[in-house]
Amino acid sequence: MSLRVTVLSAIAIGLVLLFIGALIWQGPPRETKDRIPPPEMARMVESAASAVRERGLAGGDAEFDRLLAIEKARNEPSGAGTADLTMAYGVELYHEWTRTDDELLLQASRDRIRASIAHYRAAFGPNHPEVALALHTFADVDIELNGEASPTAEIAFREALRIRRAALGAANPETLATEARLESISGQGNGRRGGRQAVN
């Protein structure tokens, strides 16, 4: 196994653990928000991932869209399950990319994780820590695709940091993690500093 594949696998595992760990650390979301039970979520994501491996990205997307339609029919209008499923599928696509090095999977991962941001905003409001988690995860994947000079990633990190400082406090480990990531990329690409436009 090459060093690059090993590093990418470590990044993928780190993203999944960050996502799961942050959900656990933040505690349960508001009770009014319906969530998919973890065993069911794992089954749904594995179903979509198996379709990707067997039939390619189009097959995986078709399976994901089928599962998403079921979830929306069951739990809308809250949308928390839709957000979680969209994020989980995006992270799974990232993991598949580390195995195959197919850039289409990385692009699809970025797009799904980005889509989850709007779902989390709709479910929990614009300033909830889960929105920050989605923004942070999106920025990490965007950097993998576009490099550390990506203005989109910097904007997402800045928004995530603003939310985490307000909701969790400046000394919170997640706030500090986003601050460190932002500092690591700030000034990349001709000394550019972050913009003010939100990531949709």
C-alpha cells in the first residue's frame, strides 16, 4: 500500500471519527429533531456505498436518492435525518475516493457534504454547532479537492469558527480545532484573507 493511500485512509478515518465524536461530545440535539438510529444509518449508508462499488457513482447516487426519499417522507419537516444521511453519504464517498483515487468521488463527496449544510441549517437554525461541524467537514474535503488556497474552504472555516465561538465558547476543543485549521490555511494564495460570503 503506497504512502499516499495510507495517508488518505487516515484522513478519511479521521473525518468519520471527527463527525461521530463531535455529535457525541455535543450531546443529543434538541428532542424535536428526528434522527435516524445509528444501526439504521449504518445500513443505509452501506447500501449506497455498495451500490457505488458495484455500479459506480451513478448507481450509488440512485440508491442514496431512493433512501433519502424514504427518509424525507418519514421525518420531514424537521430534516435532521436528511441532514445526517446526506453528510454520512458524503463522508462515505470520501472514504471510497481514498480507496480508488477517482476524483469524481471526491467531487461528489464535497457536493454532498456541502448540501448537508443547508439541511442542518433548516433543521437546527443557522447558528447551531451541527452547522459548524458540517461547515468544517466541508472545508476539509474542499481543501483535498482544490488545495489550501481555496477561498471557499476559508469562508467555511470562518463561518464554522464564528458559530463555535458563539455557541461553544472560545476554549472549546472544537472551536480550537477550527481556529487551528483556519490559521493553517490563512494567507495561502497571494496573501488572500477570508471573505464574508456564507457557504450555502
